[in-house]
Amino acid sequence: MRILRAIGISLAAALLGWTAAVAQTEGDPERGGQLYVENCAVCHGVDGKGRIGARLEAFSGIDPSAVIAQTVTQGIDGTVMPAWGAANGGPLSDQDIADIVAYVVSAFNGTEPIQPLPEYLPPEIARLPDVEGDPSAGAAVYQANCIVCHGEQGRGRIGKALATSWPGEHPELFIRQVVTDGIGGTKMPAWAQSNGGPLSNEEIANVAAYVLTLAPGSVSPEPTTQAGPISLSTGLLVLAGLVVLAVVIGIAYYRRA
Ligand code: HEC
Ligand code: HEC
């Protein structure tokens, strides 16, 4: 009996500590800087001065953090700004978003150092026959512009998986056209400089060549694991399990006492 009571008490203590940790969404700007570079810099620029997306500076209002957090969680309909919150089908937890917001309001107001982009050395990839672009150079373009939505090795994330067998006779031309013009009404941006995007025609040819090397079977099948803390929904499941366990132990305990 004493053992059961001890188990019950430590479970209750663990529960309390855990809920307190979940309720706390104070942002950590250092961790947020990392997440910003991985998810946001592609469109807002590493310095927040804008690239495909808006400038992220000079937020006014009573509680800019809350406004930014809401925008990031829900995205902006009718634009390429994705919804990032897990509740909206995005890849980031509430804590991830709180950390990013803490970084955005401090780094772009000059009170926190700007996190640089990491170095990336593209792998050597053999050219495909009859394909114009250079897939090694394309890997670097992919890393800087596409991985955020299409995932590592084209396994998919916010955007579709690109490690696929492409239908049609000219998949290279299809991919180049889609990348050049984007897909209207979706989160797929137009990348060509002729469409106001950041990429030259040569970079687009190179990234198309890289995408074509991602045919299924050429990459390991296991999905990328999402970095970051335990997601809220998983957390709630664990919490529910713990509550059920505590109730069962409690009932057993009082029946016997
Ligand atoms: C695919 C490009 C893209 C990515 C990636 C992206 N954004 Fe955006 N974002 C945009 C665009 C475009 C807009 C402006 C939409 C509009 O026209 O109102 C925007 C708007 C915003 C705004 C509102 C700006 C304002 O002045 O009201 C915030 C805040 C924001 N983004 C934060 C983020 C954060 C944080 C991330 C990373 C988690 C991120 N965005 C990732 C494209 C992007
Ligand atoms: C903001 C997220 C985002 C970014 C960044 C992005 N894409 Fe996309 N992309 C999408 C989405 C979403 C779709 C699917 C649109 C739809 O519903 O048809 C897509 C579709 C595509 C398709 C068509 C896939 C098919 O099966 O028809 C190609 C090819 C593609 N993207 C290549 C790229 C390349 C190359 C880059 C980098 C230069 C890139 N994308 C960057 C979101 C993105």
C-alpha cells in the first residue's frame, strides 16, 4: 500500500511539473534564431529585410509578439506565407513559434545578434544524360530555397514530396516551368527573377536537375525526423495516459484501504 501511495504521489508531482512546463510559452530567442534560419530566412531574408516575403521589422502596436505569433501560426491566406502551427497542419509547435517570435522582435530590433546562415557544401552528383542543369550546383539552390517546404532529399514537408517518378516525356521542362512560375493559389512561390523571384534561369535549371536525381529508390525511405520539443498533441496523449494510470492506481488504493 505504501508503495502504491508513493507511486501515486510521485505521479501527481510529475503531472504538475509537466503541465507547468507546457503552459509556459516564454520564447527563447537563441533557439528561435536557429528555427528562423531553417524556416523563415528563405522568404524574409536572414536579416529580416525581406526576399520573397515581407520585411519583418518595426512591428508596432500594443502586443506585437501576439500578432506575429498568430500570423505565423495561421499563415496568410491567398499568399505564399504558410501556416506553421501544428494545429493548422504546420510543422512547428507552440514553443517553436514562441521562440521564433522572441528572436524576430529582438534580433530585428538590434537587441540580439543576427544568426548567420550555416555553411553548406553541396555533394558531388553526376550529371544526368540529356539534362541541362548541374545537379551539384542545384543541391545548393535546393538547400537554400526548397528544403524548407519539400524536405530533406525531397521527402516532403509543407510542400509535396519531390522524390518521385515524373510522368511525361520532359520532366525537366515541367519542373523548370513550375519553379519559374510557381503554382497560383497554393504556397508554391514563383522563383524566376522574371516573375519577381530570387533565382536566375541557370539556378532554376540546376535545381531541376537536382530534383530529377531524387527519383524514388535513390534515397533512403525513412522519413526525416522533425527537430524540436515534443508536440502538443503527443503531449496531451501522454498526459491523458498518465491521468488514467493515476486514477486506476487511486481506485485500487482506496478499495484496499
Ligand atoms: C514561402 C515564403 C515564406 C516563408 C517560408 C515564410 N513567410 Fe512569412 N510571409 C511571406 C509573405 C509573402 C508575407 C506577406 C504576405 C502578404 O502579402 O500579406 C509574409 C508575412 C509574414 C508576417 C506578417 C508581416 C507583416 O508585416 O504583417 C510575419 C510576421 C511573418 N511572415 C513571419 C514569418 C515567420 C516567423 C516565418 C518562419 C516560421 C515565415 N514568415 C516564413 C512569406 C513567407
Ligand atoms: C513555401 C513552401 C514552398 C517552397 C519554399 C517551395 N515549394 Fe515547391 N511546392 C509547394 C507546394 C505547396 C506545392 C504543391 C502545390 C499544389 O498543391 O499543387 C509545390 C509544388 C512543387 C512542384 C510540383 C510538384 C508536382 O508533383 O507537380 C515542384 C516541381 C516544386 N514544387 C519544386 C520546388 C523547388 C525546386 C523549390 C525551390 C526552388 C520549391 N518548390 C520551393 C511549396 C513550396
